[in-house]
Amino acid sequence: MIGSDYRGLGVVRSLGRRGVPVWVLDDGHVLATLSRYSRRTLPWPDDPAAQLRLLLSLAGQHGLAGWTLFPTGDETAALIARHHDLLAARFLLTTPPWDTLRIAHDKRLTYARAAELGIPHPRLARPGDAGDLTFPLILKPAWKETLNAFTQAKAWEVANPAELAARYAEAARLVDPERILVQELIPGGDQYSYAALVRQGRPVVEVVARRVRQYPPEFGFFSTFVESIERPEIEQPSRDFLRSLDYDGLIELEYKRDPRDGRYKLLDANPRVWGWHTLGRRAGGDFPWLAFRQARGESVAPARVPPGRRWLYAAPDALAALALWRRGRLSLARYLRTLRPPLQEAVFTAADPLPALLDLPLALKRRLSG
């Protein structure tokens, strides 16, 4: 399991509860390494060449040939996809080859495919030029490869041409200018996701959700409160997108409803395990376990996570709720109503308590050291 944050913790628990031994490659987030279900931890290096050498040594030196690889980040999913043939000769993979994954990995290609299929998406301008788009706009990377001020942010908002020029020049010093997207800002806060385990372009197990809160509230790094719902407007476009890729594996497609025209616009594709994947664990949607079985060639019965299931990442959600309350966008009563059962907590469980005890101190330590 590559990655040790709360997403990785969910994978470790999903497999470990069923007796599957799990090794964690720790990328510095630590959380998943604290689980009672983690058998062993190894440090995950920063350099892609060293990362590939480590994976190959796991199969040979450590005797893990035939084990299943689970990436939790975009960069690690891309690494596996780029070396798919080499790694597939040693491991079972939950990641499709690069020819497929690159379309979900690179937002320029994602939007181009969406346009071919008639799926609404945010409009783009030429690099460094607003064109006919109306301010405010956002700048964001087409994909994230190295960590810096631009790639760590979800997006940079710019309010006028002068700010666009200054921020674009700043971003161009950090990444290749060809990777900088100048994009319209979709107003409002209604964000949705379609997520699935997919086999040969067809969803096997799927869930549709509204991402009710995120942290930070405006351009969130991650969701903090999510609820499964019915939303037909994004289901068929998502299936069309996956079919066009002949996709295999786990994926989440993110949408935002544009109040200006009422259309749901595709923002991102995340071709790996997503943050709130444990939402449907008790409702037929234990996605890591099902992906593990599919990678082993086992038959997975079609299923759908029903509406009304809720997922909470408690500590950052409290911060998100506090920020919304201060802005007059969330009352205490409304906040408490969202916490009714059934509710799946991202980190806390009495059967595996250590990660939850150390989650907040670890997060504060990373924030202060950053």
C-alpha cells in the first residue's frame, strides 16, 4: 500500500480485517503505519527512480511477488501506470496502463475527452490570457508531479488581468508553463462525485455522493463530510467517460453544479482510491477489498451504495464547519443534523484506536514544520 494518510489507512483496515497481510510504504503521513493491521512499514522515497527500485526489490528481495499494489496518490498511480508491464510481471495491479490513466491524470486530456463525449466541463483560456472568460478565474496545474507552492494548492484564484499576469508568472517559475491551466471559476459550493470499481469500462460497484464540506472550505485539499445520494445527471456521463477509456480499477470523477446554467461540470478525475472511499464499507461498497478481489481475477457482484450513507473526517470537518459558521453559511443545528447515523468516521474506530489518537498531533506537526 503506497501512502500512509487517511486514504491509506482505509485500505489497510479494509484488507487487514479480512486477514490480508498489508505492508505500508510510508510517504511521511504516518497514519496508516499506526494501524494494528499494518504488518510492516518501509519508507517511500521521493525520487521516482528510487521508488521504482524499491517496488522491484519488494518482489525480489522481500519475496512479495504476486502481492497487490494500491497507490493512494496521483503521482504513485502515474508511476505504476508508466511502468505497467514491468510491474504487472511481478505484482497484481489495481491501476490501468498509462495509455488509459494519462487521460484521467492530465486535466487537459480529461477535458478534451469530456468535450468529445459532450460532457460539460469548465472553460479554459489560452496560457496566461483570460480570453473571453470573466473574472475571477483560477490557475491550477494540469497534473501534480513535484510539490511546490503551486502544486500543493488546489487552485489559485485571480481577480483581474494584472493579478492573472503576476500569478501566472509565479506559477511558470515553479512548473512548465504548458502545465498551467487558466480556467473559469464555477461559482457556488455544490460539489458531487461519482466513484466506482470498473471492469473493462463498465462500473461493477458504484456510488454517487455530495461532498458537503471540505477543508479549507473554498478550494479544499480534501472532503471532510460526504453523503451518498442519487444524482442521475452525473451517472450516465461518468459511465460514458469510463467506457471511452475501457477503464479498469478504482476511480472518482468530481463535478460541480454551475448555478448559471444548472449543468453539472466535470472538474477532475482521480484514478486511484479516493479520500472518502470507506463511506460504503457496510453497504456493499468496501472498495479496496473489492478491488483486491478483482485484481486476483475473482468475480465481483454488481452493487451500488444506497443513498443516505454518511462519511466524516471529524477533526478537519470541525475546522471546516467553524469557518462556515463564521461566514454565516452553517448553523450549529444544521451541522449537528448532518452527523446523524449511519455515519462512517474516516479515522476513529474502537477496534483500531491508535491512528485516531495521533491524527491531530501529527497533522499539527506537519502544519508547523511546513
